[in-house]
Amino acid sequence: MKPKKNIIKAVDIFCGAGGFTLAARQLKINVIAAIENDKHACETYKNNFIKNKRNKPILYEKDVLEITPSELLDELKISPGELDIFMGGPPCQGFSTHRIKNAGVNDPRNLLLERYFDFVRTLKPKAFIVENVSGLLWPRHKKHLDKFYRLAKKVGYSVYDPVVLDAKNFGVPQKRKRVFILGRRKDLNLNFDWPPKPTHFAPQKGVKENGKLYWLPASTVFDKPLNKSDINNVHMNHSKELVKVFKSTPKNGGSRSQSCRKLPCHKNHNGHKDVYGRIDPKKPGPTITTGCVNPSKGRFLHPTKNHGITVRHAARFQTFPNSFTFSGGLMASAIQVGNAVPIKLGQKVLQTIIESIGG
């Protein structure tokens, strides 16, 4: 008889719409609780993981500062050290690479990284994983990261150096770099094969390699038709002036500079090159941000149609299944999609952990 595998238990903090939760559940990890304070994200989480579902996680709809780690421990009826995985991505706006100069250095949201650790210290999970934007590693934020490592070491954790993983290397059809920080309890002598090895690679011209997986192009997002009854099959309603610009933008990768849109400021500089640009279906898509349905926020114009991508397109870029629905309307849904961990990337990260702790 094969030995029975352990049921891995996890808690998802700053869970948002539930990207990490979905990745975990697809790997048979039992997510027993989640914490999120955004009302629209909470509604999305409840619709996909709680309402009329089996094996429901407990969702705490509140700010992480309003629930103490000890309260969470008591309500979940678990002992310190019993939890297998503690995971989540503290709000990343303060660490964003879009900030200029020293903007974001004193952003109070940066302190949520330390709040994350308060839970680690109390719950004492076998392993924890932090996900954030690559801007977390900028020198201006070093004091926050250094403190996090000092605290972890002090209470018995070994923490691996931060790694930057690009989602396109793991079967996600978009370029998306994120930082992951993995910690493990020293007393368990766990050995992780970290960081996870890429599964998909850049295609080489003129070279065919049998069995090798290449980066997924954006065309995989647009090949399958959208369901007319899908509540997330919605895009922005653009002005007639913008639709005229979109019609003049070359299809399949055209940029704003190739359209009829010429503003006075463009005489002195070319502006942001990707703004109002079309997505190139032959390449991995652009990083899906919280403004992903708005062509003025980046290269988010449909490859061939004269409007921005829909929420469903954005969700497909994040490898959410079509059955996963987002609540709160167009803009609120776009924020949830943009903040989420790509499902396939989350799976790869979590798979590395559960293989080491025996799940």
C-alpha cells in the first residue's frame, strides 16, 4: 500500500479575489481561512469559494490590523505549528516600480509586510510564501525587507533570498515579473527545490526541439470565443474620437504613434510608447495591471477590434478559468484581476512547497 498523503492546510492573507487560493485548491491544498478587506474582492471570493461550495474556507472580511494573529489561531482551532503554509501578497502599491524617485518610501502600506510577519510569528507555519512586485527589491525599500528577514531569523525561520519569477516562463501568456520570498521552519529540516525551474522557454528561430514548451502567445487568450452571458465579458465604452484612433491603429501589435492620435506634447517627446497600443497576439501579453481594461493605461487595446480588452480577456491572461467570475463591475473587477497571482505561477510555487512537506 502506498502511504497516505497528508492534507496540507493553508491560510491566504491579503487574498484579494483568490488567485493564490485557487492555485492551492487545484493542488488539493485545504485553504482553511482567508483575509481581505476590499468589499468587491470579498464578494468575488465568496461567490467562487464559499457560496454553495464544499470544504469552505472562513473568510475574514476585515483589515488585517483589525484581527490579531492569536484571535485567528483561536477561531481556527489550530495550535501553533500545525498550519502547513501561510501565503499572501501584502498590497504592493508602496513598492510599485511605477513610483518615481522616492515616492512610496514612507507609504504606510509598506508596513503590512511586517504585519504579515506578525501572523507568521504566532501561527508558526511550516513554510510561508510572500508575493510582491519586483519594486520590493529596490534600495529605497531595503529597511523593510531587512527587518522582515531579521524577525524571521529571530523566531526560527530560514528565509531564502528573494527570487524574481516571470510568469511567461511558467505557462502564463503574459510578461509578469513578481518577487517571491520563501521561508521555512528550521526545526523541520525541510529541503526545498527553490526556486522553481521554468517550464516554458523562448522559441529559437530555425530551431525545433521536440517536447520543449515555448512561451504562450497572447493569441491563446483571444482564440476561444467569449460567452455572451458571461458577466465579465465587458469592456470600456470609448468615445467616438478614441474609436477613430483605434481604427487607425495597425492591427496585431500597432502602437499609438502609428495611429492618427497626435497630441501637442508629442512634438517634444514620443510619450509612453505602449499607451493605446494593440496587444501583439504573436508574443506573450503585457503585464496585466489594475488598469488592464483601459487602453490609456498601457498596451491593452484588443489585437483586432476597436476597444480595450474585456475583464474576461484579462482573467485569461492571468490563467483564471472561464468559470471564475469577478464581482463589482468593470473597474472593480479589473483591479481584482490585476492584483491577482497568476494561477499557473501560483501552482508552480506551491507545488515546490508541498513536495517538500509531504503533501
